[in-house]
Amino acid sequence: MPQSRGSFQNEARTSWSDLALIACPLLVFIVSFTLGRYPVSLHQLLLSLASQLLPIRHTWSPTIDTVIYQVRLPRILAAMLVGAALSASGASYQGMFKNPLISGDILGVSSGAGFGAALAIYFSLSTIGIQAMAFGFGLAAVVLVMSVSGRIRRDQTLTLVLTGVIIGALFSAGTSLLKYVADPNNVLPAIEYWLMGSLASVDSQATLGAFIPIVLGVIPVYLLRWRINVLTLGDEEAAALGLDTRKLQNIVILCSTLMTSAAVSISGLIGWVGLIIPHLARMIVGPNYKRLLPASIMLGAAYLLLVDDVCRIMSNLEVPLGIVTAIIGAPLFLYLLLKGGRGWE
């Protein structure tokens, strides 16, 4: 039977939206190289990139290569990794808990990572030590949440969320205590700046260190995204369809924790990304996780990179990422609420 005109229009609309979602991060990726205090034109960028593959005569300043490959490339990749990880984590949690108001740090991973980083800064550890402590305490917070909630024989989803809030509050209190006893001249400002979120100190080693756990978290969730669709129907319906809901929830929690902990360990605490981006993705591609998860990853990578570009160029003193994402995210989320949450169903 020939397809109707409406079917062809829907397929064309889907193809265009997919192309736009792929083109968006690629366009922001290229433009980001040209933004910053040291000017790099698009022509110089293309020549430098082409020279890595073709025998092109080197007629531009070696400083341009240094800026592109040693300064901006690690930061650009880090911003895209962090944005993709936070968005994928948020989308996964929203599907698992069947609640569009859930974000990826609901189980206390951000609070745990913040405490670990503050502890490392308090004891004057190196940058690698700070990242390792943030990653380790982020994982530890979620392990503690799952261990405590597993001992309570009640509504598992509600228990998990409430336990996450409690454990997160404890880690936040520990961070506040460290800030209270820290040296107000050196240590306290460093803790505060890290907690506000920034990619200013990211290098190639930090980006590579975050890349591995983020990829290890993204791949299983991506492969199981159709099962997250089943989870959104409810535990009873999912079980009736033969799905082991507890096992799938544990996989989603583990993978989302890996992604969030790795992202927070190099960027600090950046809010609203995992909450806002999945909503925007739903408005574009709908609630089907077969398309929603890839769309969230693409939009998250482009969004945080764009925000980081704004932070780099808006003033002589770089504005922390967490401040800008909150300024953008809070009004945008309010707008989505006033619009009635289109795409939530």
C-alpha cells in the first residue's frame, strides 16, 4: 500500500530534525575555535586543521597551532563531554523515575563530588587529586544511597529519591563545614570557585580521564534506550512485558552515576543542564527514548559548549559556568512550565 502524503511529510520532518541535531554541535564546535582573547580566524583554523592531514605550507604563526590544539581543543572537547554526560544522565533518570522534574544529581552524586573536591582543595591536593576525589566521592554517595534504600521495604522509587536527598544534604553539610574552617584567604575562594563550575583549568589529561568513564556510562544506556521506554509505562506494565525492572534501574543508576561523577570531577557543579536539555529534546523529537536520548546528547554537548564560549568572551574575568547555566536554565524551565510541559507525555 502506498504511503500517504502525511507519512512522507512526517518522515521528511524527522530527517530534517535529525540533520539539525547533528549539525548543531558540529557548527558550535568549529565556531568555538575562533572565539577567545587570542584571535583565530576561520581561514587560519581550516588551514591548521588541514595541515594535520595534508602537506600544506606553514604560513601562519606557530602560536595559532598552540592555541588551537593545546588550549582550546581540550576545553571544547571537555565542554561537549560534560554537556552530553549531564544531559544523557538527566534524560535517563527522568525516564526511570517517570518524572520530568528529576535531574541526574537526584541521588546525591553532585553533593558527594562537591564534598570530595572541597576536601581535596582543603588538603592542597593537585588538580588530578581534586578530580579523583570528586569522582570517588560522587560514586560513594550513590553507593551509600543504594545500600541504605535497599534496606527499606517500601516503595523503592520513592525510597531511593528520599534517601538521595538525605545523603546529598549530609554531603552538602560536610562541604559547608569545610568552607567554615578553611583559610579565608586562599582555600575558601578556591572551594567556592570550584563549586560554581568552570572549565578554565581543563587540559588534555583531564579531558581524557573523563572521557573513559563517560563513554562507559553512555554506551549501555544508549543500547538499552528502548527499554527505558518500557520503564516509563510503570513497573507493573514493564514486569508484565518480561522486563527485570530492578536490574534495569540498577544499570541506569550505575551508568548515570559514572557519567555525572566524571563530568563533575573536571567541571565542578553545573546545574540545570540535565534538567532543561531533555525537555528541549522532547519538544523537538518527542518522548520516544530511541530518539530522545541521542537528541539529548547532541543538544547537551552543543548547549554547554555554547555557554562556555559565552563565559570565555563576555568579560575579562571569566564567569563561572554554573552561574550562567542557572541564569539561562531557571527562566527557561519556568517558560516550559507555563507552556504546560509540551512533550512530557
